Amino acid sequence: MLGGSAFSLSVAAESGLVLHGGVMRGFSPRSLSASLIALCCFSSIFTLSEQHVGAQVSGDSNADSISAMVRFGTPPGSDGRDESGCTWRPFFDYENTSSPPLEPPSITSGDFTFKLWFRDCPFGWEAYWIPEIDRETLGSISRNRVERLIPSLPLDTAPPHDKFVVSVGTWFWVPAALWVKFSVTAWIPTPTGVLTATTKAEPRDLIFTPGDGVFGSGPVTCDGPGAMWFKAYGDRKVSPCMYTYTHSSSLSRDGYFHGSATTVWEVSWSSNAGIGGPLPDISTTSDYRFRVRELHALVR
């Protein structure tokens, strides 16, 4: 199982080989090599069951298949070992005594080709289908992973959401402890070494949409998470992340203004192949209901 994705590959029943999660276990490298040498000339019997792919990558089923086979996390170090102390090698490195050397078994799904790799570990070995993809595609997979992981950040306000007051400035902010960067590294082994792509997403702007429509002045955009309000500030201190309502939410059918808070994330990527750069921003939004009351002073 890779990246939490369900993925299955079936081989003709006579071969007795079935892969689930893109992984093979239970055979010795020698016996598995012998079986696949007999099968490698009949690659048409390998079929991808894409309906079992759980990863979601921009609605592209081919990209889903690729993402299911890509590794995430810390890539192998200079000693060639990954976080679990395992090394990677093309499948036929074990039994490749032919001249010319045999190519690893491969399968095709859509526009992409997968080749079989061994993962040698202290606790045994596994075999994985690894996609042959370029660094840009790997970068796209890394970005899509980040997009699925970054959260919609919660909005704090003063006064609270259900106690806003007409003509009194409402402070809004995201807790500073949650205003943090996210980073994902995707990697695959290749014959020339590990290829990596790292995507970083950093929150940049906070957009407050008050929900009062034609009765208000529209959304407010802040550079950063905003500032937390403290009781000592009272009602006179101002914040760059503040909005003042001019009408009561009683004008709305249900007595609330329906607004939102959006965090805009600045995204970039880099590859150990020496390329990278900025990517389109990602926005995450949470919806809120705001009750705005109008206070009337009693004059004697």
C-alpha cells in the first residue's frame, strides 16, 4: 500500500502472481524472477484496476495511478537507504546474467509506463511498480498532495461570531500557532538515482468576507494572520484586520449574515534535478454565520 491508496494489479491466473497496493510479497527473488522472465514477453496480460485507486489527483485517472506508486516523505540518503533502511534496485538486478541485460518487466496504463523495482529491507523484500515520469509530473503530484493536506484555518473574532455590534470594529485573525508552512516531498527511484520534487505552501493572506452584501463595503484582505485582540485594547484600538458593520443582520431572512474566511497559500516547488519555481496559489475557505446587533442608547 502506497500513500494510503488502494491499488491492484492482476496477472494471468496461471502465473499465480497477484499484486495489491502495487506490492508483491511472499516469493523469493529467484523464484519470482523466474516467473516474470517467462511472463515479461507477454506484457498484455498485466492489467491495472484503476477503479481501486484511492488517490485523487486533479481528476485525472492516469495521474491517480501514478500518485499511488509515488513515494512520499524523506528520500534515500547518500548511502542509498530510505527511512526504513531499505535500498531500491531495478527488478532484474538479482538475476540479470543475460547478454544484453534483460529489461525489468513493465506495464502501461494510459500514457504512462511502470517498471518493476525491488525494495530490499532488513526485514525482507518487496516489489513495487514505479512510474517512469519526468520531474515536472513528479512536481505536480507533490503539489496535489499538498493541496489535499493543507487545512482551512479557523477564524477567531472579537466580539465573538454571534455578538457583533453595528458601528463597533470587529477584529478577526487566525491563531498564530496555526499560521505555518506545509511541505511535501515526492520521490521515485530511477536508474540514475533518486528523483525528488518538494512542494512548499506558506499562508500569505487572510480574506474576511463579512456577508452583509450590498449593505457593506466588501471583503477585507490582510497580509498575514491578523492580530489577536486583548481586553485591554477596548473598542478604540484599531487593527489592519478589522471590519465595521453598518447594518444589523436582522435584515437577513434568518437573522445572520453568511460570511467566510479564506487563507491564500503561496506555493513553490523544487527538484533535486535543479529546476522549480512558483506555482499557482491555493485557497482554503471556511464558512461562518455572523449575528450583528444594533445597540440603542437610552437618552433621558
